[in-house]
Amino acid sequence: MRIAVGGLLHETNTFSVVPTTLADFTRGSAEGTEIIQKFKGTKSAIGGYLDAARDFNFEIVPTFYSHTQPAGLVTGEAIKALTTQLVSGIRAAKQGGLDGILLDLHGAMVTEIDDDGESYILRAIRQVVGPDLPIIVELDLHGNITPQMVRLATVCVAYDEYPHVDTYERGYESGLLMTQIVRGGAKPTAAIINVPLLAGIQREYTYAEPMLSFKHLAHDIENERGVLNVSYLPGFCFSDIPHTSFSIIVTTDNNPQQAQNAARQLADYLWQHRADFVAKPLPVDEAVQQAMQAEAGPIILADIGDNPGGGTPADGTVLLEALLRLGAKNAVVVPLNDPETVQTAVKAGVGATINLKLGGKTDGFHGAPLDVTAKVVNLTDGKFVNTGPMGTGVEFDIGPTAVLELQGQHGGTVQVITSTYRTQPRDLAMLRSQGIEPTAQHIIVVKSSVHYRAAFTPIAARIIEVDTPGLSSPNLDRLKFHNLKRPIYPLDPDMTWTPDH
């Protein structure tokens, strides 16, 4: 049994003014055996494929893999070139005989030439391998999924958890499903229901309500005889495209009616609880004051409006300005993306004092640049390996990085981890690699919506979600949607809908 493995991932925030180019994918690309070297032994989707191949005794044929950080539309040049490279690898694998494909996609890729990026990729693959070869697609929980994509894939397996601590487990599950199809004769039949709900990202956290009970119901259904997989995707609400929604996909073994009934049951439960998916973060000054007044830390302030994992620039200054103005002490911001500032700090050297316009350089949504005087505390290459529960063992690179110390009002001090590349803080190693011990901080500002919770919850005295402005704010009425299919909740709060609608 020979199974091709590959991947092409991007989460697209269509409100971002920063296009995603072919060059942006360069650092995240691997081809052929490089894929195995990159992901072997890691808690990643590809790592799960590799271990499933070992345990179920099938051969992996690595093709092409590429990903980059969320941002604006993927250019036509990029999607064409990357898809061509992936398809070329699959075509070469097919020459030696191919029994299936395990494919790591995201589900929320929007391109200049097709707003359903995943279907674009799958159509190109189907032209090479035909309509019948099993293709199992692993998807991010934030995918905006179309019925067309479900038809093009044989099985869709989405992450169950947010933070995405189960990418490895879903990859391993995909490998098991492949053996059941190829060797066991399973005949997947899928049903998808798109629920017209824009779920607030923070309310998609799967270890608390409203997602927790919904997840348990989905798992109960998945354990029923004849059900191969239940996937639920709250979607990515920052993509202004017609099919943005909360998707439910149920795959059964040759029983389409069972799949439809189960999907309908989940959709009905979800719709009855739709009001619970509206996030309500605290205003900026109130959040900072509560953190300062706390007797013990660390207090985690989540800068949810400027989450680079949601396609923002990560150079927002609103929360940093409040920390300085209100006199916060023993506080750290992680990370603020400002390559220009990093270069200035590197030239000045550790121990130097420099005058800067810090942050706010990308757009007008996340705050203006701050005129600050900063001391350069540390300089690093920005490389570290995740040690926490999400992506364990995966190497990250935020580029040359400077730790700056800023003096605020009333004797306050704030350290800012200033990076060259954008990424959200998903692991404590991001701080420790910069010489900062997170457990010794009173306030930690994380530019992240939910992923930070996997690593930071165990050390946090309290977590506060802050209502910062930006392109990942859950206050969706601040965004101007033009292409979204309406009506949709909560933008249209009085709408009615049923799963049979």
C-alpha cells in the first residue's frame, strides 16, 4: 500500500491589505524526503501520517508541502505555482503505483483566482489521479468548507480541538481511515451542513462552553456504529466570501442517510445555542487596570484584535500604549512584529538606548506608531523549538529578534519581544528563548486569540480577553462585509433558520 503525502496551507484574512505572495511560502516549504526529515517525531499532522504508516505498515511517498502565516489574499501566481509543484509530486508518485493520498490543507485559503482555495487544489489533483483514488484531507478547525470540497475529497478530518493540540492525532486517524478504505473496503459517504453562524473566535475554545458540550455530542455520534468521522468547523469569520460559515461534516460507511441525519442533529443543537458564540471582551483600560491590581501573576492579557494567527500584522500598539500610560510594572508584550526596529536594535547592540517609532507601520487598524525610548536588553536569532502541548518538537523561527525595555508612567516597565517575522505566541519557549521567564512576569500580553491557552493556561493566575481594535476583533460589526452570504447570525440577529433550510 503506497500513500502519497503532501500539504498546502494558508488561512486568509480577506480584510488584510498585505497580499500573500509566493515568496512568503519559501520558509515553510519542503519537498520529497525533506518532509519526512522536517516532521518525523513531531506532534504535527505529517508526524501523525508518518507514525500511522509505521504502525499500519504502509509506504509513505512524500511529495510537496508548504505553508505560511495567515495574511491577505494568496496571489494568483502563488496558488498556481504551489499547486503545480504539489501536483507534480503526486504525478511522480503515481508512476510507482498509488493507493491513496493523505493531504494536509487548511480550509480557509482564499486566492485571487478562486475564493475556495482548497477546491482549486483538489480539482487539480483529481485531474491527475482520477475521481476514485482515496484522498483524505486533514483540515484546520477554522476552515470555511464548501460542499464541492467535500465531494472532491474522500474523507475530511478536521481538528477536534482549539487550541489545535490534536493535529498529530487527526493525522494518525487519517492514516487509520486510509487503511480501512484501501484494505478494509470501507465506502465513505459524507454529508455537509453549512450553518449560517459567524462564531466569535474566542467562543470556539473547545475546553469550555459553548464548544465543550457540542464537542461531546459530536464524539458521541462519532462512536455510533457505521460512522467513520464527525468533523465540525466553526470557520474563519475574517474571510469575506460567500461560504464563510460553521460547517458540520459527517462521514459514514456507505450510509448517506445516517450521515445526513447525524449532521442535521448537530446543526440543530448548534443553532439552538447560537447566541453563546458571541464574544464579549473587556475594554483596553479596564483590562490593564484589573491586571495591575491583581495580587499575583502572571495575568495574561490576550490582544485578540491583533492576532497574527488570524492574519493581522502583529504590530498593534493600543494595548502597549495603555500599559505604558497606566504605569504597568513587570509586564512583557509577545511578540510585536517590527523588522525595522529590530534592525535598529541590532545595529545599536545590547545595552544601547535607542529612540524609536515602534509598531503601527502596516495599516491604520491596529494603532499608530509609538514614539519611545528603549533599552536593548537582548538580541537573538529568533529560533526555538516548541516544548508545550501544541506542535511539540516543531521548530519555529521568528527571525532576528530584539527584547526592548520601555519606561512607562509612574515607574512602570514593559519589555517588548520585537520580531522580524509574524507568528502568535503558542509556546512558552518563545519567551524563554529570549531570556524571559514567563512565570516571573506579572503581566504577559499575548497577540493571540486562543492558541496561547494551550501553554499559558497552566501558568496563568488569570486570563483576560481584551477588546483591542484590529482585523481579528470578534466585534464583527466593525468590519464591512460585501461578499458574505446573508442573512447570517449575529450580523442578522432576527433571522430564522433550520437544518433543512
